[in-house]
Amino acid sequence: VGKWQPVTSVEEQKEIEKLKNEGYDNVWVYEAEPGEIDDEHCHEYDTKLVILNGAINITSEIGGAITNVQYKTGSEVEIPRGRLHSAKVIAEGCRYIIAEKH
């Protein structure tokens, strides 16, 4: 299982500050292991991921259709509160910022 990580660059810190200015109150850096799986679940808060390095596949239901999208370095994905989703990290792993808006 991956680990919460310290901020390692000025760019990461700037991105965290930007997310906080957007109203996200819990913001962390996470390093997911290669092949890590997060089974289907939902949150009681809005979530945003900013992919720093690597890629992650996120499967969710949008408008009754199941979508599976791979998000790569530089991508951002918003997951609204209550939306069922799952995730799988690619073979190389993935470092990303996770932000929660309660």
C-alpha cells in the first residue's frame, strides 16, 4: 500500500496552495505503489487529484455510463461527493496530490 509523503518541490507546494485557495481543506501528497488497487467506494466530500508523476486509471459511473480513464502526469481529476469510483495504479506507480473539500 502506498504512503503519504512530504512535499518535495516548490511546484508541489504551489499546487497545494492553489488547491487550498480553491476551498480544499485537506490536501496531501500520496505515493501509490505499482499496481495498487482502491476498490469501489465513494466519499462524503468532493475530491480532486493532481497527478504529479506516473498514471492512475479511475473507473466511475457518470450519467448511467461506466467510464474508465487513465490520468497521467499533469492531469487533474475531480470526483464529486457521493460518486462511486475505483482506482488502479499503473505498473510504474503514481505520485499525486489528493485534495478534499468538506
